[in-house]
Amino acid sequence: MSDIARIVSEIAEEMRQRPDRGDVATYIPQLARVDPNAFGIAVVDAAGNVAAAGDCEVPFSIQSISKVFTLTLALGKVGEGLWTRVGREPSGSPFNSVVQLEYEHGIPRNPFINAGAIAVTDVILSGHQPREALGEILRFMQFLSDDRSIYIDEAVAKSEKATGFRNIALANYMKSFGVLENPVDFTLGVYFHHCAIAMSCRQLAMAGRFLAMHGFNPTTGCPVVPDGRARRINAIMLTCGHYDGSGEFAYRVGLPGKSGVGGGILAVAPGKASIAVWSPGLDATGNSHLGRIALERLTKAMGWSIFGA
Ligand code: GLN
């Protein structure tokens, strides 16, 4: 057994036994049904070896982790012009905060808070029907993971649509400033559905490889994005990927990472590995409690922190 495989199974076993599991998100009713005892981890290294343990094959709701991929698509579509629609500074506020938008005239702080991700979705949607835009996002995930079985969990999308009053408010507010080009319903429909993509840790770690490998998809050997763009997406993941918990995540884990309220985290060790963890219980900042602890254990054991071993 390789070192990584041994460490990954030790971490899974340790996390399975821990009593402190955080609280599963309940504001999207369908997410509240998930087993809080689940824990999965998958690591794909630079050579393409996969080390995975626990519930690594169980699909979960990736939620805000999808925002890394919609950001990638939007940058591909409109290039650096995207930054006139959304900023790239950490927000220091919760993911669904309303106050900052008013101060900043409807321009969201960064592409990973909800308002920013809704604006990014709007960019992808322009010129397309919602169904086409959503198809493009889903196919991108399937292509990156090299796995056609990745799907959208309609029950989760419906559940969020029925209760997503805060996101509806954020989107309408941005629309009033002219930040959204498309009908609010259309943009939100695509947003709720891409948040409802279901993937396993293994699929997600595969999808993150291009960020760890200088923009390349190792399966095809072709670039997904230029090297410089992968570096910049990683920078935004490091500074904004965990909302007002981003500083703590950088301090403890030392890797670019993106969390979702489904309890997943995608983390990138540049040049070394793409890592996905999943534990549904969240901490007070809405990030996976055990997911972060597991990543802290992994980066320490492997010496993978970008700030030094
Ligand atoms: N779909 C969720 C929402 O908009 C995503 C939030 C998250 O994962 N942090 O509220």
C-alpha cells in the first residue's frame, strides 16, 4: 500500500469514529435528509493514482463547489471582462449576505459567495436557453471527471427553488442594478440546478485535476484552461473558497479549497494532487467540519501546504 493510500484510510477511519460532526444544513430541506455519519475522501495524485476511502463512491450534493467550474466556464466565455461583473476580494461575510451588495452597488465581492455565483451563472446563460446552459455545465463536469454518470439531483434543485428566498432576493437586487442580463427566474433556475449536481469524492477529485496540473486534463493531455488561469482560480479558491472561514482554512490546511453546504470540499495541492472530502456536518461558517479537519491531517502528513511543509 502506498503512503497516500495508508494515510487516506487512516484518516477515513479516524473521521468515522469522531463524535464531533457539525450540523447538517437544513435550510435546503432535501439536504437535511443526508446521513450525518457519512465520510468520504479521494485523492488523485500527479501520476493519476487514486487513493480513496470511506464513502468515496457515494454521490452527494456538491452545492457551492460547482461555483469553481462555473467560474472556469464564464472566464472561458468572456475572459477577464468577467471582472466588471463581479469582484475577486474575500468578503468576510456569510455566503448569503445581503448587506455588502447594497454598499457595493450590486457588484458581488467575489464569484464564490451566492450573489457572485448567481452573476457568473447569468454570464454563462446569456445567449442560451437555461436548458442549454445547464447542459453545458453538466457536460463540463462529466468531461473533467471522465464520467458520464454524473447527474443533477432534481429533488435537491426543487427543494432549493421552493425555499431559496434569500437567493431570490439577492438576484432581484442585482437585477435592479442591471448586473443580471437575463430574467431572474432563468438565472436562478440554472444556479439552483448546477448547485444540485451530485458527485462522489472520486468524481470530484477527478474533476479538480486540471487545477492541480497547470490547467491540463491528464486523461486527454489537452489544456482545459491556460496555466495562468488555473493559478488564478486557485488563488480565488484560497482567498474566497470558504467565505468568512477562508482565513481559518488557509491557516489550518494551507491549500486552495472550495466548500459546499452539502459538506463537500474540493482542495488543490498545485503540482501534486486534487483532493475531495465529504462529511455533511457543517461548522458555524457553513463549511464541512470534519472535511476541514481531514484535509488538515492530510496536508500535514504529506507536507502539501503551499506555505511550506
Ligand atoms: N445552493 C446553495 C445556496 O445557494 C449553495 C450555498 C453553499 O454551498 N454554500 O444557498
